[in-house]
Amino acid sequence: MKNHILKLFFTIAFLIFLAAGSYSQPPTPDRGGEENEPAPVGSGLLILLSLGAAYGAKKVYDARRKLRN
């Protein structure tokens, strides 16, 4: 069990490290006084996170239900 938790921890840490460098598109070159705005991240990220949480909750529910029987 401890080995699984350690693997999970390092996997999550590695993925966070990879994601830290991929924020968004780099700013465009200066165009005579216009402000450079970063690319928007939109609500797609929120949808993916909520679907992932729902999927994880279902997996936990099914696993607990299987242990009871």
C-alpha cells in the first residue's frame, strides 16, 4: 500500500512539474502601445476537472459497494 501511495505522489508531482511550464501562448511582440494579453484558459478546464472528480467519486462508490458484498 505504501508503495502505491509513493508512486501516486511522484506521478502527481511530475505532472504538476510538467504543467508548470505550459501556461499559455507567449505574449506577442509589442505593437506600438497595445497591451499584450495572455491567451484565455476558458471554461473547458473547469468542465474537465468536474468530470474527473465525478468519475473518481463513482469509482470510490463502486469500490466501497463491492467491499460490502
